Amino acid sequence: MELDKMDENDWKYHGEGNKSLVVSHVQHARVLRLLKYSTEDAENSPKTTDQAFRHIQNIVDYSQNVMKPLLGEKFVHNGEAVKLPLDFVRQLSLKVQQERPESRCDKVMDTLSGCALCLPNLTQLSSCCCCREHRPPLCIEIKPKCGFLPASRHITKDVKRKVCRFCMHQHFKLANGKWKRLSRYCPLDLFSGNKQRMSLAIKHLIEEPQNNFNIFKVVLNELIQVIVSALLSSWDCPRSGHLRNTQLSEGRVTCEASLLHRDLLRNGNHCLPKDCVLDKILGTQMLDNLDIEGLSPLLKRVEQHLQMFPKERCRLQMDGPYNASFLEKVQNCPAEDDGSLEYAVGKVHQYRVAMTAKDCSIMVAIATCGEDDGLDQSLEIQTTKPRFTCSVSILDLDPKPYESISHQSRLDSKIVNHYLRRTQPNNQELDNLEELANQSLFLGRDRDGEDCTLVFHPV
């Protein structure tokens, strides 16, 4: 990509989230991810050019040095931080504005720093011979959310061991007008390794009222089976098919709020193939082994130290750099609390990494193949005819800010208390907690994580 010859007409609107806007090149399999900020700050960019570039470089470093070793080389594409011509960025902003959804226009694209993240276009199968114009791929983005129930001894409300965070959060959002009806999707079904449960989980994602994708039932059933096969494929050893026990007790893989039949939940196979994308994500999510309730006193230990010694923030890598030293703190944290600051910092970093894995997205690009097409066996999905090839990637792997952890603690309490109030209306202990479920969580502070759980991308 020649930065001095950038033309806005070579790029088109691709999509956007809460913090960034993405454009894709019309010919090459590349995308640019540009920062966004509130329209209130439109006159004054919240970041200087150096700050914006450092912010994007932190995302690159975190993906490359922390998440890629944990999630696997084949799944993570860290990209490159680039500085673009300002005139190109301004013209690009004007071009894509009319294509942006109205709900996203409360923020504007950063046109002042010229900084962006350049990434491969994960909706395409550029290396595959099947991806010709007459057989374009179908791309599905899934945000799976947390795939296990906590079992920490620090948990004070037993319901957290029985009902998953996603299902409880649905009730909280419904009460606050975020959704019009509850989702039937449960993350524990998707992460179960049981093909029947997984198929129903994906079907429930497609049935979401926020998703206006319509497809004939026969095609839908076949599509679901291909998606399940892609999610269960062990990409490092595609032919092995070996299962490993995820070491979750029965209680941690079945959610009482799931609408699936009890017999299906109890008799299901709770194993994931080793090194499949769901296995990698689940293992990283489970770095949060204390739950936010067990982490809170450790967080206070760190906060108190930083209040006394603010310059220690750099040494402890609270804002990076995200390098081998940071990963070592995550991977080599002692199993038991020895009362040290280093233990508390290690658990805080583990929690942040786990939160990234709980909020990541999986991109699955699928294409049909002809009988004569040469095909990399590591990309092929073994189903009935027609033959399929696919690629699976993990995205949305930004580091979670250290400052956001205290908010997660408050949000966790509000979600659990609201769920108990709804399911146990006669519980007097919770009668005065309704005011805690306030709108402030939905007016900005709870928008770091996207709510959309499945998106079909036009390619």
C-alpha cells in the first residue's frame, strides 16, 4: 500500500463499532480501521497524532505479543499501524458518511491524526483458489461471549454458578429498554462441543430480531452444519480430530437459563477438539479464575500502591507496553495469593486478557468448491457435497483498560441483583436495589462491548 498515492475512491465503507470505523479496499484484500470520537470533541481531537499512533500501536502489540501466543498464530492477525495523508482521510470521511447507520453517527471519524490500523480483509479467502467471482464467499461474524460458569470460592451469589452472565445480562438489558425481547442464545451451548447444542445456539443467533437476514430452511440447516464444523476444526492438525476434556465440571457447562431440553444439556458431550478456535478462546477466557468478586480486593491492592507510587504504573505495565514481559506476567502468575503486589498485578492482567477473549469476535469465511479445485486440506470442511473451504479468524482483540475493571465490578452486581429480583420477586433483601439498574450503564459506560452476536457480511 503506497501511502503517498492514497485515493478515497479505492476504498468503501465496511462497518464500524463503538470505537472505530472500517473501510475496505475495492481490489485488494485490505482494510483500514480508523479511530472515532464523540461529536462533542469534533473541534478538538482527544488525541494528538503521537498519542493516536501510540494507541493503535498498543493494539498491534497486544494482538501480536499477548493474544496471538494465547489464541494461536492461525487465528490472530495483528496488522500494522500506519500514518495516512490527512487530505485522504478527510475526503474518505466525507465519502463514507452517507453510508453510516444513523445510530453510529453520534461519533465522527478521526480526521486530524491521520493514524489507522491496516489489516487483512478477513471476509475474503484471498489465498484460496475457490474464491473466484463466480463463487463468492459467505462471511459470518459471531461474538460468542463467555463460555463457562465461574466456580470461584469468592462468589457471594450462588446463581452465578448456575446461570451464565450473558443470559442474566439479557434480562437487565430488557428491563432498561436495550432489547425488546430476550435472546434464546446461550454461549455455553456454543462452547459445549456438542454439535446438537452448537447448532441450536447458532440457529438462535440467526433468529435474533436485530438480525434481518432471511434464508430458506434447507439452506439454513446446511449452513449451520458448515459453521459448526468450522468452529470445531483443529487447524493445527486438521485430520486428528482428537478431543480433550475441557476440565469443566457438569455445573460449569450447563446454564439453567438455557431453553434447551434438560436431557440434551445433561447428556451432551462437553469436550472441544484440541486447538479449535472455541477451545483457544475458552482457555483464554478461563484466565479469569477468581471472578470479578475475587479480583476486587486484589484490584484495591494495586490501586492503593499506585496512589502512593504513581510512577510505578509504568513498571507494572498497566498501560503497556504489551510485550513478552507483559505476557510473562499473565502466564506465570502464582496459583496462590502470597500477599504480594506482583501477584495482584498478575491477576489483574489475567482478568484484562480474559475480558478481551470474552468480548472477541470470530470471523468465518466460507466458499463452495468445485470437484476439480485444488484445495489446501487444512482449509477444507469435511461435510456432504458440495465441498466447502473456509477460514476462521479472531478479531476485536483490543486491550481492556485497567480503569474499566472497577466498572465491571459494579455492573456485575447490578446484573446479578436484577436477575435475582426478577426470578425471586419475594426476596426482601433485593427490594431496595432496583434503583441500581440505572440508565447510566446504557448511556455510555457499558458500550465497550458490542451486543450484536451474529452478523452476515456482504462480500
